[in-house]
Amino acid sequence: MEQLLAQLAIFIIAAFLGWELISRVPNMLHTPLMSATNAIHGIVLVGAIIVIATANDVFTMVVGFIAVVFGAMNVVGGFWVTNRMLGMFRPPKPRVKKRKG
């Protein structure tokens, strides 16, 4: 029971710290920060796959599968948002004028 309370306390502190850090990041740094977190979630995804591969009970397999699904959604969504944000900084494409007949 003590170990569960310690893990819960660490989770709450990490969630609060993450919220505070993200809320104070300037807009200019959001794109590099998103790229870094995508890499971290890639590591989480690999870890969840390893957990599923070594799982011996159904509960661990279910939780591992949920972790894989959410990790994959986070990685794909993060790269999609990063790509859109980087697209805002690209120069506009020149438009070709159509000739009238």
C-alpha cells in the first residue's frame, strides 16, 4: 500500500509539474517541444510493445494494448500538428494565373 501511495504522489507531482512547464512555454518554442515529446512518446510506444510481448496475464496485456493505442495516437497526432505548425512558416506558393481563352 505504501508503494502505491508513493507512486500516486509521484504521478500527481509529475502531472502538476508538466502542466506548469507547458503553460509557461513561449509560442515560438512549441514546435521544437512537440518534436521532443513525439520522440519521448515513441520510446513509450516501444516500451508498451515490450510489456505486451512479455506479459503473462490478461490485465497486463489489456493495459499494454491501451498504452500502445494511446501512444501511437499521440505520436501520429503530434507529428501531424508539428507538420501543420511548420507549414505556417513556409513561404507562400506562387499562384499561377489562368489565361483567358
